[in-house]
Amino acid sequence: MTDTTLAPDAVATAPQVREIGIIMNGVSGRMGYRQHLVRSILAIRDQGGIELSDGSKVTVKPLLVGRSAGKLAEIAAEHGIEDYTTDLDAALADPRWEIYADFLVTKARATALRKAIAAGKTIYTEKPTAESTAEALELANLAAAAGVKTGVVHDKLYLPGLQKLKRLIDSGYFGRILSVRGEFGYWVFEGDWQPAQRPSWNYRTEDGGGIIVDMFPHWNYILENLFGGVESVYAQASVHIADRWDENGEHYTATAEDAAYGIFELAGGVVAQINSSWTTRVDRDELVQFHVDGTHGSAVVGLFGAKIQHRNATPKPVWNPDLADGHDYDADWAQVPTNEIFQNGFRQQWEEFLESYVLGTGYPFDLLAGARGVLLAEAGLQSSAEGRKVELRPLDLG
Ligand SMILES: NC(=O)c1ccc[n+]([C@@H]2O[C@H](COP(=O)([O-])OP(=O)(O)OC[C@H]3O[C@@H](n4cnc5c(N)ncnc54)[C@H](O)[C@@H]3O)[C@@H](O)[C@H]2O)c1
């Protein structure tokens, strides 16, 4: 039977699946390949797309872009992807591809985003959106002037632990929140006797590296979305390990900090302290952990887990250095149940962005939000260089 022989009502009920072409630049990288291509876009494609809140369905079609045709061909073949190219300009000129997604090294991002905005593409990008606030704001302004929708990765907000934390905050559990203490980090090998598990550019300022540029954009959106916008920062950046070995086993001198110790004052009066370190050995349940204290209760959350201690379950320790304290403090905490299925955070954000793009609804995590993350990183570096607290100015378009 051909389409033309279908009864009219059968045609009307046939599911319409709109296919959205996405240029994916930087898919050979760690984030581009695993989180964005495999865990998000291919996962969406392979399940036949997603259903939007208006009942319509969309699916995705990736176009892989990169510098090495060989690498792209390999990835394309492995995952049944038809389209790949090393010619970004040609990809941007082709109207079949509606969204430009960027997972390049930070240094290469602004140039590519400028081109994609000029080509009128919808933008979805990794953080940090640029290397300087001026450039990040310029990109946000260019996109606003061109009328293109933009999205910036805010993946940590989608971590199960942080979603549980959001639920606790929204329920009023904490009373008045006083402070947040964050610990992020793990040991990244120097690269000589064991290969490093992060790319070497992370440790070179001249290549866009440094833990402040890498992590402060994350801290910015976590803090502003959960506790209050960041109003000031005091940070100490340290290059604890200067001798490192790169992907080829060659020695190099690290120029970018591998640890940063920050204090952030938030709108509304909450104080946050966050340590970010690639030079610490883990002694916590997870690689990131936030301890939140409020007048009515406290919580400790990680990537997945969350535990709470209500004021009614709070012990009354008395400081006495002469007596060993036999109290089991761990036992005072109760686990927060999961209660819902959380999918991969990168994918969840992709799905929300696609929905917002197709339905034309507002999207909060845009290039201006990304620029605020870059501003915090820049202010953190300035604070460390000048040895003082730096106030953050509000960022506006225009
Ligand atoms: N959201 C997160 O949790 C998270 C985590 C890690 C990294 N990131 C961000 O993702 C981006 C990529 O980081 P990564 O760890 O995947 O890096 P990576 O080095 O593994 O991958 C970088 C990609 O950029 C390409 N590339 C390198 N130099 C280039 C150049 N000069 N021109 C064009 N392409 C170039 C590489 O071929 C590769 O595809 C960075 O901006 C980083 O800040 C985000």
C-alpha cells in the first residue's frame, strides 16, 4: 500500500517524527564522544527520539565534525553515523543542520561559536563558553542580535545528588540556609609512572587549562540555581605539581593551577567554600560532595547520594580534648531515598534543550548564563593573583 491509498484519518494519526540535524564539533574528545555523542545524542536516536510535552516527537541526526577524517570515519562506522566532515564552514552553510554543538578544547570554542552564530545556527555548547568574560559576553550579545537560541552545559545540576538537594531546598527542609562547603577532586597522575587521566592542556594556562577555568563555571551555576547568585569570590590558586608528563610521555612544566581554594559570598547571605583539586586523594563517598547547613537541618550530597540530619536528630557534642569521643557521628545521618529514576544528566539537559528549541520556549541556561560562569572563573584568577576578595559585577546583554 502506498501513502496515497491511506484513508485520510489514518494519515492524520500517523506519528510525525521531526528529525533535527546537529553539527557535533569535537566528538573525538572525552566529553564530546562519551557524554554528548554516545550517552546523549546516539541514545536519543537509538530509542527512536523523544516525546515532547505537546505530544509531538523529535529525533536527532548527528553530523560529526573534527580535524581528523580518519578518527571521524572510525567513530561514524562504529556507531552507524552517515555524516561526517572536516569542513566546518560547509557544515554551517548547509541548512539541513539546525543546531551547532561545541565540545572543543576551550581555547578553540569562541572562534567556532562566532562562525556558527553568524550562520544563524542554534547553539549548544560545553562550558566555559570562552576564555574571557569580554569574549563570553560578546558571544551572548552576538547570539541575541542574531536571534539564535543558545544553550550551555549545566550538567552538574542534573546529578541525582544535586536533584535530591534541590528537592530538599524546595521543601523548606533547611530553614534558613547558612553555608555550603564543597569538596571536589581526586588525584590526577603526573603522567610519568602512570599515565595522567586528564588531557595535558588542562595544566597549561597558555592552552586554556587550569582548574579554576574548568570548575568555577560549574560552581557558578550550581550556586546561583540552588542558593543565590555569587556576589564575591576569594580564591587561592596553586600549582602544586609543576612537573607533569603529556600524552606522548614528554615532560612539561605545568603553568596552570591544579588546585583552587575558594570562598564565595552569595546573594541572600549564604557563604560557600569550595575546594577544587586534582592533587588530593579521595576520602569521601564521592568525587564531589556538598555539605549544606541550615537552621533546621543539614545535608551532605554527592553525585548520587544524599543524607540529612534534621535539628531534632542533632547531637550535642561538648568539646573535651582529654576524652576520646565515642559518639558515632555517621549514625546521626539518614539517607534520602531516590524515589525517581534519574537519567544521565548530559542527556537530560539535551532533551530539555531540544524541547525548548522545538517548542520555542525560554531557556535559562544560555550564553549569558555561560558568561556568568566565565566571569566567576576570571574573578577567581584575579582574586588569587591580587590576594584579595573580588566583587562580581552583574552581567547584562547590550
Ligand atoms: N561539563 C563537564 O563536566 C566537562 C568536563 C570536562 C571538560 N569539559 C569541557 O569540555 C571541553 C572539552 O574537554 P575534553 O576534556 O573533552 O577535552 P579533550 O582534549 O578530550 O577533547 C577536545 C576536543 O577538541 C579537539 N581540539 C583540540 N584542539 C583543537 C583545535 N585547536 N581546534 C579544533 N579542535 C580542537 C580535539 O580533537 C577533541 O575532539 C572543554 O571546554 C572542557 O572545559 C566539560
